Amino acid sequence: MTELAEDPLEEGRAAFERHAWRVANERLAEADAETPLSPEDLERLGESAWWSGRLSEVIDAFERAHASYVAQDRATEAAAAALRLAREYGHRGERVIASGWLRRAERLLANQPESAAHGLLSRAHFNEALERADYAAALTQAETTYAIAERMRDADLMAMALHDQGQTLIARGDVDQGMALIDEATTAAVSGQLGPQATAVVYCNTINACRNLTDYGRASQWTEAAKRWCERQSIAGFPGMCRVTRAEIIGLRGAWPEAEQQARLAADELRDFYVDYASEGLYQLGEIRLRTGDLEGAADYFGQAGALGHAAQPGLALLRLAEGHATAGAAMLRSALEENGANRLGQARLLPAQVEIAIAAGDLDTAAQATAQLGAIAEAFRTPALLAWAAWADARRLVANGDHGAAIGPARRARKLWQEVDVPYEGARSRRLLGEALRGVGEEETAILELEAALAAFERLGAVPDAATTRRLLGRAELDTIEIQRVDATFMFTDVVGSTQLIEAIGDDAWENLLRWHDETLGRLFSEHGGDVAKHTGDGFLVVFDTPDAALAAAQAIQRTFAEHRRQHGFAPQVRIGVHTSGGIRHGRDFSGAGVHVAARIGALANEGEILASADTLAMASARYQGSAGRQVKLKGVSKPVEVVTLSWR
């Protein structure tokens, strides 16, 4: 008895219905190679290609579907395909072609009975109005879209139109009403009431709305919800879009190496898919490099972002300031603010940099105008981050004017607000500013406390230029002659467990002998595995390795050596080890940065005789290492949980 041959078309359709996108795309493409698909199946082919991250195939499939609908004299369906093509070409940055497809959709629908396609056309007109900051027209268009969707009983279109209304209200300054509509639409997406495409649109736009409002807590929550939804759907393209925003949020929380990794992945994933998001990922990479003092790397990433159509501001202007060209940076920001037009949230992202650069250029009038404008925007929208920026700008201007006493209040407000929203870099800048203000009124002891706290934060983050500025304020400028390098390495922290009790038990002399043996043994094992001792802290070490394999092999060798010494001689101290691979900043023999901080915290969590490593370190190792199942841990001073694994060594 022979089995019936599988039908790729039916398999592709079935996979499409259950959202198995890659399978659907592969099987529909196989069927298309045998016999040209119907326009409906071509749309399925294009849609599954979109979810699989294959944009060129999306456009080809929808162009063929459009042509087939036109040939069949199905104007409404042809218009819907044209609107999809307008959107995809727009995302690729090919605005002229996108406009051509939009005009074609308008002609096709001109004399047709009302349909969902008319609602999609209304949304396209909404996006045009919003882009030119014509909020009255945008709100009217969003309301028109909703009315069409309601008449068509189209839940997907209703949710998107509801979200569009909320987005417009926020841009106009009605934040509470706007967010209420956005949350309502997003709740429909979370609860599974919408189709995949509408869910993606609502999620993505919600995250962007929160980001534009600088409501980082809400943006983070919705980003994680979107990520979980994507994982359930086996989606390629949409996670990359989420990843861009996640990278920004992670970066704001101070985990710069992780943010850089996420932004780079997103930029690579979306470069040929969604140009706007890819360019934003590249811009974020430039900002991180700028803050760590890698001006060449920042210029490269800002240039790549610009090549994809991103204005790269205010980062590029701040780069010019760092290079000593404040006048050029000021001119860039003036131009960027003019291009922003009436978009107040867009202006708010530029104005703090304008204050900084204007002060550096000695243009205190412009700094005052920018501070007033930022203050008005913050009062209109009332989000903590915007209020923090406004307070910081006010304090910065007052210090520049020599009015240190008046600057203390706003500097303290800025510090408090940044702490509340957990943005450590801006918080450290506010502490440094507060220190300058306090010093200006003679409160030297309190000023030093603020400056020391700011310096510790900058060094932990790896913010090399800011750390150098703060050291100069503390009278430690001689440290800046040390060569500073950005490195990618694996950091290991070792520590003797229970050393205080051990000293009490065996006495000082025996402890000194034991510690000497401990140091010599570890030093030999570090050297054998290519480890570079960066710091010796009494009974512990910070050691830097070029690769995860070298660090993990060294950690196993340490525990095995100590266990063998116990077997042969009856005793050896118990050592705990933490290992983490990340970027860091090298200052001569010393290292700093978030990656070093994470490694130290992981080491502190380890038990006696345990090797605790981040899961990322094991994943990056070329050899296979046995370990426990990963577990999420919350590390002090680290915004996101870190997955750690206990490495087997016995």
C-alpha cells in the first residue's frame, strides 16, 4: 500500500493558520515553484516571509498578489496589497516608491464600497499627518479609521485606530487620556483578541509611545510582554524591533555591555528589514561608545546610522563637543530642532544637549532659552525623566552663571528623580553637578561626598570621560595619565570563604603561611591558563582572561588543586569563584565597568568550593562544560536579573 504524497500547498496553509511561519513560508514557496499561487496564497507567502525576517520576499509576494488581483478586477483586494507595499517600502526608507503605492491604493478605492481597506488607507493618511506633526488632522483621521473599523466590525483595525488616537493625544499633551487609550488597545493585544499583524503594530507603537514619553518603567514592561509574545509565535523580525527598545532601556539602567550586544544584534537583524529600527540600534551603539570615551567608534556608528537616514542627534553634536568643536555641535542641534518642528517630545530629547553645548560655547542666552523650553515641555507631560532633565538643565545653567546657591535645589531634584527611575548615568551626572554647586557655596565636605559617589558610579559604568572630569574636580587629575582602553574579556573573582573565622581559629602566623601558599598556588594556576591578575584584595583576586575557555579551565583547576591538597594534607581553604564575560574599561593594570561589577556580584553569591558563572560565559565558550541548570538571580546594582550556572569541576 503506497502513502499519498504530501501537498505542500495544504501544508503551507495549515502551518500559516497555526502561525508556524517558517514552515508556512518554506512549504508555500515549494508549492509556488510547482504552480503559481493564487493571490490569497501569495499574501500568505508574503506574510509568513515577514514573520520570518525575509523582507525582499515579502515585497515580491505582495507585488505579485497585487498584479493578480488587478488582473482579476478585484480592486479592493488590490488596494489592500498596495497599502501593504507602501508600508514595507516606507520601512525600507524608499519613500518615493512607498508614496507611489499609496496613490495607487487611493485610485483603486475611489469608487469602491466601504471596506476594511478604506480603514487601512485612512491609517496611512493618519501616519502622514502625524509625521508632519499636524495633530488636529491626525486625530480626525484616527477617529475616521475607528469609525470605519467599527462599521466593518474589524477588531484589529479598531485596536490600531484606538492606539492611533492615544498616540496623537499624547503628542498634543493630553498624556493621561492618551495613555488610557493606548493601554486599552495593548490589553486587547496581550489577551489574544487580535491577529498577529495587529498585535505587532500595537505592541511596537505602545513601546515607542512610552519611550518618547521617557516613561521607561512602562516601556520596559511592555517590551518584555512583547518579547514573550514573540517567542510564543516563533517570530524573527518583530523581536529585533523589540530588541532595539530593550537595548535602550537596558542601557539607561547602566548595563552598557549587554545593551551594546542587544543593539548590535538588532541592527544586524533589521538592516535589510526595517531601516528605521536598524538605524536606531546603530545610533544607540554610537551613544554607548561616546559615553565610554571611544570617539572613533562613536563616529563610525553615528555615520552608519546616518547612512540609513537617522539624524544621529543629539549624539553627533555631543561627539563634536567631545572633540572640542562646540560651535559645530551647536549648529547641528539648531538644525535638528528646526527639523523637529512642533514635535515637543522630539525636542525634549535634543534640548539637554543644547544646554550642555551652548554653555561650553559660552552662549548662556541660548542655554537659558533651551532650559526654559525644556521646563515647559516637562510641565506639560509631567513624566519623572522629563522633570529630571528639566531640573538638571536648570541647575547646569545656574552653575554656569555662577549662581551656585540657587543651583543646589534643582540639582538635588534631578538626582532624586533619576534615582527613582533607576537611570544611573544621568543620576551620576546630577550628583557631580550637585557637588559643583555645593562647592560653590563653601560646603566642601558635602561636595566631596557627592563627587565621590558620582565617580564611583562613572567607574562602575565604564564612563571614562565623565570619570576623568570628576577626578579632576576631586584633585586627582594625575590618574588620567594612565592609558585607558576598552576591552572584551572574561573576569574572574576569587575569595576565601570564612577567612575571618579561619584567622581566629589558626592564629595570625599560621594564617600568613596559609595565605602565602594560597597566593602562590593561585598565581601559578592563573599564569598557566593565561590569566592576568588585575587586583589582589587580601585573600582574593580579580583576574582577567582573554577567553571564556581559559577562565573556566582555570577555575576548575583551582578547585581541583585545592581538593587534592585537602585529600593529601588534610586541609586547604575553601575558595569561591565567580566568572563573567563582558566588555570593560582598562586603566593601566586596573579594570572597571559594568561587566567587572557583575563578575564581582556573581562571585559574592558563590558558596564554598563553588564556581558560579554567567550562563552567557558558558554559551560563549568553545569547549563543552558541564553545569547545573541556569537560574535567574538579582544582583545588587544590576537592573536586570542575570542567569547563572554552577560549573561542575569534580
